[in-house]
Amino acid sequence: MGRRVKITLLLAPALLVVSVLFAGGLSAAVVQSLGYLPAIGRTEVSLDAYREVLGSRDFLDSLLLTVYVAGASTGISTVLAVLSALALRNSAGRLSAAIFQLPVTIPHLVAAVGIALVVSQTGLGARVAAALGLIGEPSEFPALLFDRHSIGIILTYVWKEVPFITLVALAALRGVAAELEEVAQTLGANRWQRFWYVVFPVIAPGVVAASLIVFAFTFGAFEVPYLLGQTYPTILPVMAYNEYRSIDLSSRPAAMAINVLIALITALFAAAYLRLGRGLGRG
Amino acid sequence: MSTRLEIQDLTHSYGGDRPALSGLTLSVEPGELVALLGPSGCGKTTALKIIAGLLSPTAGDVRIGGRSVLNVPPEQREAAMVFQKSLLFPHMTVESNVGFGLRMRGTPRGEMRERVERALRRVHMGGFATRKPAALSGGQQQRVALARALVTEPRLLLLDEPLSALDANLREGMRGLIKEVQREGKHTTVFVTHDQEEAVILADRIALVTDGHLRMYDRPEAFYDRPLNREIAEFFGAANFLHGQARNGTVETPLGALKLAIPATSGEVTLTIRPEAVRLEGGENSFSARVREATYLGTQVLYGLEASGGVALKAALPPHTRLTVGDDVLVRLPAESLWALGR
């Protein structure tokens, strides 16, 4: 009992910050999304904002775009990360590791600006391509920013998240997977069989967990789509931000409803992740 | 499925100043179980990995069934390996683990099931087919690993310290199982161990390797009765060494002239005799000594004796020999148990 009290006390400062900033913010959002805004004289509680949001074409478009961006970023990052990890696992080289760890330390905002400088039609990539004669004018460079397919956003996320998933996959590969692969080899498994039947299943739980984190993050992240995304439809967090910034305070409940919905969807992914973690503990 | 294994002049260097293996040459007869015995870091696991194909030797050759396999990848060598850790595939059931090698070869499902079942029964794990490895004890996991290696009827069975991660009581059972299964299937087997007791109990022949060199390759009893030199004798627990001059079939020692059943070549020699072979009686090769130390070991008593001229000897005698420190006794070193070590 004394031990538990001690642990609780030790955790108290962190718990306080989390509960005030996170739970406090979230409950404020929930309250406002239900239309309770005494500042503008609204005190009755209703689900009108949710009805309005969920019934609107804008929300549906945004939701689809968000799922597409988060899904594509996660999928591409995961495949590239697994391939990179397989390529890197035998190299003890510090350089490759350093190059790979670099993006992890760079803020998303800076990454977005960096990608924009390289891939915009007036950027480095366009000028290099023109100079090499691949395209006539820099402006002929394909539009990768503010475009319908959100290429710029996905590129930024891939650049940022590949190293993260790679590190997780590498840790698994360099651990027991290497020994299991040797066993499989002496039992007659060729390279492809070893990957498919042994290595992949062994690193999959870690990789899946890491990509779920990436999905949940890219689903709820705001700054990269805000900087590099098209004006319509926007990604859900950008949509929520635009509603929030509206001069008309009566659109505040809708903004908060979108936020709560983002939180709910992300929570679903977190639950899936936790379940996976528990499954691993048992296995 | 018995195959001969030959290792010729095998040398391997990891890039340090001393090679892990140098010039290892030995052959394993079809169906024979050879123990590669040596302290950790002596190069024995390196040798095993080279045989399996997981490492390429710096120099030398490995021949399985008379053909060099240096250019054959591990998956085609048919040399199944069991490691120190069971290394079962954690995401597969016991059944899938054991069937793995057959599945990789495209064995038909029905035949696979039958052979897996038989292999599991052979290691007394018949009822565990649907379990996951995590639900098994360490000993059970190691038995499944053995079944997994055996099920494909490999040409070679390579065992890398398969018992060292087990508790003492489990080790004995597993040791028996390995011997039983190996005899039954007549698998040509190389067994790596640092435990001389294990090597003596299991092996048909023992290859003693230290510092990457083969020191002695012979039947287990030869390591006790006729060790090549003092280092080998000490590795096998010899405690008695006597210096002397060999002349006309006898050896002049501080204990007097001793007769040997196998005479030593003339010149300076070191004699050895196992503590168990020392007798408390008169006759040929006998002298008097005083008991200096007595250690009761349960099944025997180990006595420290001091003979004339301060020569110390160890004698292991049955527990009913009740000598006490200070007693004077007559000691005999039987000629057939005295052995002159090489120089």
C-alpha cells in the first residue's frame, strides 16, 4: 500500500500536467461541441453540431482525404522502412544509422518547409530538373504541393516516418530474428521462404505497432497539411482549425465536434494498438 | 541416411591476431556421434557453423558424403542444427515448427502430418502438437527443437551445446534422449560442448579443441587412460603427476623404481595415474605414505597423501575406507594404470 502511494505521489506532477492540459482541453472541447457556450448566451445542450458536421458533404470529403493521406503515408512508410531495415541490418555503419536517425529529430514543421523548398515548382528540384534538360522550364515540374493527391504532405510524412518505423524494425531484426533465420536456413528454407515464413512474422508485431502510431499521428496532425495542402477539401484537423478561426462564434460547436471526432477515431486506433500489445505479451 | 563427414585443414579467422580455428582436420564416420569438446572461445562453435554453411572458412574444406560442400548454401546441405537456445519460431505451433523443414521442401500435407507426429513421439512430445512454444518449458522446447531438426532426416545433425541452457535434472533426460534418437536414426552427429562429462557420456569419439587446434581425437576412455600430454590429462581431471627417468622398462621416481604395463621410451618422463586407480596395499610399485587430507564426497573419499621426499598424491577410495589424517598407509600404483605422458 505504501508503495502504491509512493508511486502515485511520484507520478503526480506528470499526471497533473496530463490531466489539466489533456483531459481539461478535451472536456472543454466536448462541452463546447454540445453547444454549451455561455459567453454568447448559449446554455442548452444538444447534438446539433454533430448532426450538422456528420451530415455535411465537406466533412465527408475531408474525412476521406484524411484517411487517404494517413493511409498512404503509413503504407508507403511501412514498406520503405521494412526494406531499409533489411538493407541496413548487416551494416554496423554509423553513417547510415546517423543518416537514418536524422529525420526523427527534425520537427514536422521544418520538414514541411524543407520538402516545399525541394519539390515546389520554383524549388530546387524543379531547377535541377530544368538544368539537366529533363523539363523545359521549372514551371513544367509536376505540381506536388497544394495538389489534389496531397503528394507534398505524403512526401513529408514518408521522409519523417520511415526512419521511425525502420528503427523499430531494425531492433527486431537484429535481435532474435537473425538467429531464427539461421535455424530456418539449416532447415532448408531459401531466402524468400526465410523472409516470408520467419523474419516477417517475427518483426510484424513491432512494425504494425509502429505504423499504427504513425497512422494515428498523421490522422490528427495539423501543421504539415496546413502548410502544404490544397484549399478544398482540407484534412480534418485543418478543417477544424478553419471552423475554429471563423469570426462567427456559432460555428465553434462544429469545430469542436470535428476535434472530438478526430480524437475518437484516433482513440480507436490507440485501442487497436493496445490490444495488439497485450496480444504480444501473451504470445 | 548415414553420411560421412570430413573436415580438412579448416582454418577460420574473424580478423583478430589469432585465428579462431587453425588447421582442424577430422573425419566422422557414418552414424557416429563426435563431440567437439573445449572451453568457451576455443573455436568449436565456429567449426560447427562452417559445417552447417552459416560461415565460410578462411581456408580448408568440408566434405559431406565425399563431396566438398563449400559452394553449397546452408539450405541445401541437409545439415540440421540445434542451438543452445531452442529458437523455436514463436509465431508457430509446435506442429508447424516441427513441420517447417518439410514444408520448405514441399512435402505433401498428409505425409508431413504423419512424419511430424512420428518425430514428436520420438522426443516424447506427442500431446503438444497444437501448443505455442511460449506455453512449453525450456526442456520441452529443446525437445521440440530436436524433433524439428530430425524430421527432415538430415544427412548431418549438428548440436551446438543443446543442453547447456537446461537445469541439471532436465539435462540428464535430454542427454539420454539425444543418444537414443541418434542411435535409432543412425545420424552422423557433431555435438559441441564444453562439458567433458557430457562428451564422455554421449560421444563415440571426442575431439578436444583448445585455442583453435585439435589436441586429441580418440574414444572417451583414452582421454582418461592414455592422455597425450599433461594439458589434456589436466582437462580430464588428472591430479597425479610424477617426474622420473625411464630406463630399461622401469621409471626411476622419488617414490622408487616404478614398473609400467606399457613401457616408456628412455629419458625424462612424466607419469600420471588417476586417483581412482591408486590402491591401499603392498606389492609391486608400492611405498608408504601419510594421509594429509580427507574429503568425503558421498560416493567416494578423496585423500591427499604425502609420500617420502614430499611427493603429493591424490587417491579416490570407496567411502567405507575410514582413514584419518595422520595415518600411515601402504600405497600401490598398479602398473597397468600408470601412463607416461608425451613430452
